[in-house]
Amino acid sequence: MKRKFNIYCILLLVAIAIGFTIDIYNNVDDLTLGFKDGWHSAEAQQEFLKRKTNMKQISYINLKAKNDNKFLTAVKNNVTGQMDSIQIGYVRVATSAGNNGRTTLSSCIGLFSAIIYLGCILAFWIVFLNIILAVNRGKAFDKKTDRKIKLMGIFLIGEYISEWGLTCVDYLESSKMYNISDYDISFSDYPSSYLLYLGIGMLIISQLLTIGRKMKEEQELTI
């Protein structure tokens, strides 16, 4: 039983590692470019503070056309040799270094959300490893395990909520920095709902284990 449990846990960790590696591999160019742009933008902001007004910083924003039937930009399609019309979506923008949408409120929300996000990720895996150790010590079905599974659910929900905080900060700052003709600023990324589903699922599992344990205790007292 314990051997199978450990094998399943190892398979889970391997699957997560493979998924993470594939994500990094598929997005390595974007990650590298994003890092370079962030570094360049920080330098540009420093130069701007030194009264150099010709500096540019790089931002990434999501745009949504106000009129879905109106195509505003034409590009050459090398397959047909014709000019095709497109609508802009996710774009990389070079703007003046002084154009900063950050406010005290957005900075506080962003910092708080980032701390909660990282804290929930770290705490989740610490609790998960503790459960694995408890199972191997023969302490799988006690009050502590129920509470640990409940905590894992809470941490997943906390991660989901903090992702919304980071997304909202990005949206508010972009809306303050840009007002582009014929386009609205939209959310860059939506948090994965699977985090919420898994979190609630773990709360349900924790409650089921608690109910089952109490029913077993009542039966033993009756006997």
C-alpha cells in the first residue's frame, strides 16, 4: 500500500517536472525577451530620472478591438502575395520612460499578492511532503492529515486569488498608461480555474475524511 502511494507521488512529481520543462522550452524565447525588456525598462527609468527624456521602456499589453468587424492594420501575406487585414491582440509597446501607471495602491496590492502567491506555493509543497512522510510513518488517517489536506486546499485557493490580484494590478496600470484609438485594454491573462477547482476539491476530501473518521470512532464506541 505504502509502496504504491509513494510510486503515485513520484509519478505526480515527475509529471509536474515534465510539464514545467516543456513550458520553459516552449516559452524560452519569450522569457528571455521579457527579461531583457524588463532590464532595459529599468535602465530607461533610471536615465529618465536623470532628466534624459528620450529613453524608451518596453511594456506588454492585451488589446481588444472596439469594433470586431473593423480591421485596422494590413500586412503582407507571403503565401498569397496580397495584403491581409489584421486586428492587434497581445502587443509589445515601446513607450516613453516617464509613462508609469504605478500608484501606491497598485504597488501595495501587487506586493501583497506576490507574497501571498509565493507563500501559498511554498506552503502547499511543504504540507504535501509532510503528508507523504506521515503516510510512510503509518499516520495517514488522523486529525493532522485531515487538517493538512484542508490547508492544501486553502493554499490553492489563496494562489488563485493572488493571481487575480496580480492580473488586476497589471490591467489597472496598463489602463492608466495607455489609451489607444479603436482599442480597449483587456486582461493580460486569466488565472487558471483549475486551481480553484482543486482547492475546493481538497476541502471536500478533507471533510469526507473527517466525517469517515468520526463515524468509525462512533461505531467503535457503540461496539
